[in-house]
Amino acid sequence: MTRWILLLTTIVTMASCGTNNEGCLDANATNFNVSADKNCCCTYPQMGIRFEFYNGDAVLSSSNPLVDAGGDTISIQKLSFYVSDLHWILSNDEEKRSDKRLWLYLSPGNYNDSTRSIDDYYLIDAVNNVAKDFTFYTPFTLKKLRLTIGVADSALANQPRYMKNINHPLAARTDSMYDYKASVYQTLRLAYVPYKSNGLSDTIYVSSSQARQSFDLDVSFPTVLGFDNYVVIRMQVHRLIDGIRFREDSKQVISEKLAVNLKNILIP
């Protein structure tokens, strides 16, 4: 049973943004300064998701390793995946989307051929596991969260080589999840070391042409102002590798099984 946990990240930003002891006097802001004489430079909290990797009821770790269908212990070197198309449904049925916008370039031969997309694309792994999605100024209660594991429709034809922000998750980065030969984004990448393999790692991909998975998750999450708020989602990694025998199955078979198992990794 996936548990939803309120994680409050306290941001201590008490420095003045000017002279005469200026600071933010709004108690709803993350940089509220009760000692300020003048109101200035308020920063308001963001709503986001924090992903945590689990094996059963415990955090995935060297002391709680994965075991595949063949009984072999599997060491995960890296598990990364795209998250996109976030829809935040409030208790009054109001829908929130990211407050960012992004131009996507869709024609490989024409830099000027583009379309605008809501910029809620995140490349998640064990280190970069937070998606901050929008800023809020008044408290609300979240009742539903919709998201896609993989790249949303609006970005499937994007040309990463044309993106000006080289640090964007969809751009042509050194750790890019874009397959240039197939002209398709990957949904998921799994780098692993099988037991008794002399430490030799292997990497398997699930492409967006194979599988993307949408989730509609019921939650009850009251926000708290003055702090960044995160819904914590447990990624059930043991469910992702269900039925896989890493030493016996081919790369193609492993990739196909990962694609099928995507639907089981988030359980509300």
C-alpha cells in the first residue's frame, strides 16, 4: 500500500534583500523574516513529488537487495525514468498544472517549426528524485494526482538537438534518454549487475514506443504554507523486475517484461 507522506522542506532564507533590514513579511512565504522592517522579495512555496525506491516494505539498499525470478541477487547501479503530464486535482475539483512553459521543436529540418508545451518533464533517479512542479500562495487540499511514467504526447516528436537549455531533461545531454537512431525517447533505463557476474554491469531500456504508463492516484494531502510541500511516492522496484531472470532472459525479453511491469510500480 503506497503511503502518502507530507515532507516539509524548511528553507532558511533570512538574509536581507536590501538595506534598512528589508525582508519578506508574509508568513506564507518560505523566506518569512519576522524581524524585517520593510517588506521585500518574498519567495513562495512549491508543490512537488519526491520519489523513493523500495523493495517491498523497506527502502531498496545493499542490506535489502532485489532478488529476481531465478533467485539471483540483483544490484541496481542506476534506475532512471521520465515523469511528465502532471495533473494536480484539488478537493474543490480545481486542476493545477506546472506554472512553467516550454517551446518544443518538432521538425528535424526546421529550427523554427515548434509548439509550446507545459514544462512538467522530469528525469528521475535515486539522486535526482524530486520534481518541483508549481508555486502556490494559499493553502489547499490535494485529492488526486495524475502523472505519466514516460514522455507525454506533446514531446514525443521533440528534437532535443535544437533545445537551447542543454540542462533540460529533454535536451541532448550526456546522460540523455533519447535514442537518436530510433528518434524516440526512452521511458526507463535500468543499469544492473547480476549476482556472480564478476561485477560486469548491463543496461536495459524501455522506449516510449514500447510503453508509457499513466497513473491516477487518490490522495488526501493538506498543504502547509511557509514550506515546500512534497507528496512522497514509493516506487516498488521489486514489482518492476517481477518475472525476470536476468541471467537467462535476453535483453529484448527483459525490456519487454519491464514494459509490462510498469503498470504495477505505483500502488495508491
